[in-house]
Amino acid sequence: MQIDITGHHVDITPALRDYTTEKMARLSRHFDKVSKMHVILSVEKLLHRAEATVSANGDSLFANAEESDMYAAIDALIDKLDRQANKLKEKRIDQHRG
């Protein structure tokens, strides 16, 4: 699994990189093969934004989140991606039963 973390107008500290990597690993429990994750962290005035694109099993998921704190934005981003992964997984299971 390859995780690319980039920052726009923000320095990616080792603590921020570790936190993001730890949270993104949560998505690997939904997919067999997660090939690539690209995370963009940015700051605009008082708004912290986190965006991610995940490529796994031939599918691509995208989510973004905006919060007043970067760690809260990352948490919201992971929650959105987790819900998308669950929905995609349920769709695949329903299609096979159908």
C-alpha cells in the first residue's frame, strides 16, 4: 500500500504524517488490495481541509472534509471514506446475491 501525503500551505510534520497513516490503515480492513492512497492536507485562513483519493480493487473513492482543526478534518475524512467503503462493499455483496 502506497500512501502519498502532500501539504498545501502547511508543513507535514512527522506527527501529522503518522496520524494520517494510522487512520488511513483503517480502510485496509474493507479491501483486499489497496494499491494507492493520495492525501492532500491544506490550510486556507482558519479552515483546515483534508482530501483523499483511494484506489482499491479497481475502484476509486474520493472524499474531502473541512474543519477548524487539522486532526478533526482527518478524522472526518476517514469517517466519510469508511462509509463509502462500507456502501461499496454492500453493493458488491448484494449484486452477487441477486
